[in-house]
Amino acid sequence: MPSILDQIEPLERAALDEFNAATGLIELDKARAKYLGSNGAITSLLKQLGGLPKEEKPAAGKRLNEAKSRVEALYSERREELELKAALPDEPTDFTLPGRRRTLGKLHPLTQVTDDIVRSFRKLGFAVADGPEVEDEYHCFDALNTPADHPARDIQDTFFIDDGSVGAPLLLRTHTSSVQIRVMQSQPPPVRIIVPGRVYRRDTSDATHNPTFHQIEGLYVDKDVTVGDLMGTVEFVFREMLGEDVKLRFRPHYFSYTEPSFEIDFSSALVRKMGKDWLEIAGCGMVHPQVFENVGYDPEVWSGWAFGFGIERIAMIRYGINDIRLFYENDIRFLEQF
């Protein structure tokens, strides 16, 4: 059997030849494992050095380490070459051509409007609250002082869910006001929240209606809260969203959970461009004392206001969109405009 010194040179030459002949990274790594791996040929020779006579070890060890260093250096060099080759295209490429800009995605227009509304309310110290979209009648109607014979509770307006369980039926929330109840039940006043979210009603889909839409509501509860606080907040938020030329008017209305209640109309250049003087945009009012009693607040101590409006309505006015269904069709040609 040849001595270790006799095996080193042929082994080194064979390793260098295989590394140079490798045409890809996989082939190169196989060759490396063959010679430099834990069970490789050069590694095996290193393990045999311990069995050599003392006088042969220095020369054999030096020669073997030099061979190993040259093999490792060639491996690193060849790997760098092959990695560069793998990164280049297989076909000729003109690198002087202008690059292709990667297009970045955008937020959906409804998300943009929601974020702007939230940003305006945060300036006034409001926190964002959230709640379940599948609700029960108590949080969606009863606690909000909505009587059992109110049209909003009729099957024609509300999606009820038959889950097979015994007890009060579940439903898809018709407004985000149910979150107001949940927040008031979970914490003592003062409360200052906004509630953006998706709601559901049995509307026939057309240019201005959809069974699913988005709503945002505000609730402010504290001592000595007045209608003036409500009007000032509403005016600030709508001017932030739709421009400083916005004018608001409050018309008396009826909501079961507020008293007094108002409808909010607004006028601006955008509305006049639509051929109208005023456009209804939101409902609001002072929280009904019965609602406070339902959640355990003393109406003699605490007062507050609430209001809500549809996010789609704001987006349609802001962007001049005449069909609400465009928001849900996922047409890239429409979405890219925002």
C-alpha cells in the first residue's frame, strides 16, 4: 500500500481536476464532499497522520495541509465563479436597456378614507374600538333602546343566523353601535372611542346600496357633555375629510338610542358639482338616558353623544364615484386610480 506521502499528490491533482471540471454548484459540492467532507479522501489522510512514526509526521503533515489549503482555495474560487454564472441569464441580455420599475401596491380607497377619519379623531383624543360582526339581539338592538317592533329588527332588514342552537338568534350586525354597548359595559366613563367596521343589511345592490358596507361611529361620554361638543367635533372631522369649505346643518330626527337626535347634511363644492345644495351624510344625537341605564351608567351624572356615517358615502363624494359597487369588484383599473 502506498505511503501517505505518496498518496497526497495524486489525490490533490484529482481534486483540482474535478473542481475545475464542475459545471454547476451541485456538481462542485459533490466533489467537495468527496475530498473535503467528513468522510472525504483528504480528511481520511489527515486522520491517518496519528498512526505514522514520529519522524515521518512533520513532513507528511506539512505536505498534506498544503495540499488541503490549495484544494480549499480552488473550491472557493470555483464556487464564486459558478454562483456568478448561475445569476446571469441563459440568453444574451442587453444590460444597457432601462430597468423595469416594480409597481408598489396601494391601500384600497375605503381603507384610505377610514385611515383619514381615524387620524382626525385621534387628534381629538379618541381611541379605536372593535367588536364582533356576528352579534346578538341584545347588543345590536335591546341595549340600544330599539323596541321589538322597530323596522330595523324586521327580518327584511337584518341577516339572522340559524346556527341550530337554542336561545336568542344571532345576526350579522346592522351597525357598529353594538361595539359602543360592549365598550361601555367593559369600562367606567369617561369614554372617547370611534368604531370603524363592516356592517350588513338586506339591501338590494344598486348604485348607492350594498348588502355589505362600512360604517364608522363615534361615542363620547363624560360629565357635562353638550350638543355643542357634538357639533364642534362633527364640524372639525368633516372639514378635515372634505375641505374647509364644508358647511353643515343639523335637522331634528328620530333614533331610538339618542335623544335629541339629528340628521347631518353638508354642503360643499363637491356637493354642488353633483347638482345638489345639501347632501345627507350622517346621523347623531345625545345618548339616550335609557341606554346609559342599560350599561350601568348613571344618566344623572354622565352625558354623551354618538354619531355614525357610512365610509363608502364619504369615499364616493371625495373621489367623485357614482356607483358603490365599484369598491367591491376588485377591478385593478379602478383601484389604480387611488
